[in-house]
Amino acid sequence: MSTYTDTPQEEIVDVAKAGAPTFLKVWIALLVMTGIELLLTYEQVPTLIMLTALLGLSIIKAALIIAYFMHLKFERLSLFLTLFPMLIFCIILMMIFLADAYRIPLMRPPQ
Amino acid sequence: MSDASIALTSAWAGGKSPYATNSKKFGMWLFLISDSLTFSALLFAYTYCRVVEPNWPKPFQFSPSIIFSSIMTFCLLTSSLTMVMAVHAMNHGNRKATVRWILATMAGGIAFVILHLTEWLRLINDEHVTPFTNPWGVPLFGGTFFGLTGLHMTHVIIGVIYLAIICQAVARGKFKFEDVEVSGLYWHFVDLVWMFIFPMVYLMSARI
């Protein structure tokens, strides 16, 4: 009967390659982007442009956190390809229903 | 080299770890991906309800709501920095520094929860918003808002407890680098989710 053993240490990718200066730069970048989001809120930009800008900045912030803080940048590509395409695909599938939300207000009888 | 021999020497032929990672970390990644789908569905539900209802309330005034939520964002971002420093210190075998960085991370998490609860109480007591009713006649606002932010706050509270367990074990010379790294993955995920909740829920409903 075979016994289970985890991945040998020598096979594991060393992900702790980035140092404190890199983490500090990423943290500052995240704070700056949060500041831009706050500024945009009070700049009276059209809702659709604001939504696009806020979502875009959020995606960049999420990517920075995943890449540097969660060390995914230093992992094997196979790990990224196993996890993320499925997630992105499912989120896009969910978004298909958003068009329905725009239809519902138009279906309400006039008051 | 024949196709068969290429297949046998590939990382997927068996006997090797194709991801070159340990099972704890891979397990945490799988959990985080499934949790991402839960939060995506809740954020989607919030956005859907918002688009459907033209009179969606905007209860978040600059002071105190937006100021509070901005400080909460700062707390979580800073706690992510301290957490990554804890992982870094543990990788260098410095357990004392690891404990200090984890304690700083927990402080950021606790500050976030206190501020969030204060904001919730203000909404409930001053604006009379509950999960089922509110003065603007849009009951879905309370349901989606408390559902989404409540699940996130639960994650933060669980994260603080998780880090406390890791911290005391590291202080006693137990646990390895990978255990601290896996707890770090969870904490960064909590931070990451807030990066979407803050603009989508608070900033998009700010009272200008």
C-alpha cells in the first residue's frame, strides 16, 4: 500500500522572489489608484464612464494584488491556466444576464 | 524523440508536481477561486438590482460614509502589505518578525471590522436601513448591501481568527513557511474582494 507524500521541497517553485521595495511600490500604486477612484466619484463624470473607469481600476488593483502579494507572477504558468480562465469565463457568462436588467425598467407600465 | 517518450517525460506523466507547488497552497487556490465565484454572483446581483431600479438610493454621504470606507480600504491595503512582509520574514526564517507582521495585519483587520460595524450601525439607526426595509422604498438595497458587505465582513473576521492561530503557532516554533504563505493567500483575497466592493457599492452610491 502506497503512502501519500506531498510535493518534494526541491520541486517547489521559490515564489518569494520579490523584496520589500517591490511590495512597497505595489502598495503605493494601490493607494494612488484608490485616490483616483475617490476623485472620479466627485468629478461628476457620466455614470457609464465612471463605472467603466472604476471597474478598470479595480481590475488593475486586483491584478497587482494577485501577481505580487499572492505571488502568482512567480508561480508556474500551468497554475494560472488551471485556475483563472475558468473563473473569467464564468464571470463573463454571468454578465450576459445584465442585458436583461436594462430591459425590465422599459417593461414597467407608465405611472 | 517520439510522441510517446515526450508524453512520458512531460510534467503531466506522473511522479512530478505539474504546478510545482505544495498541496496546501493548491487547495487554498481552489477554495479562493470558488469563493471568487460566490462574491462575483453577489456583486452581479447587486449591480443587476441597481440597474433594474431607477430610484436606487444613494445613502453614502462624504462624511462619514465615504471617509469611513476610504479608511477601511487603507486598513485592508496596509494589512495586505504587512501580511506579505510576514510571508517574506518567514521565508527568511525570522519567526519574531513574522509574528510582529502578522499582529500588525490582525490590527488592520480588526480596525476594518470596527469601522465597518460603526458604518452599519449608522445606516441602521440614522438612515433606518434594514435588510428588508428603508425610507426610499427600495427593499432590495438593504438585502443586497447587507448580504454582500456582511459576507465580506465574515471573511475578514474568519481571517483574523485564522491569522491568530497561525501567529501563536509560529511564535511557539511550529508551522512552516508554506502555512504562513497559505494564510497570506486568504488574507490577500479578502483585500482583493474589497477592491471591488468599495467602488461598486460605496462610490457608485455616493450622495453628491
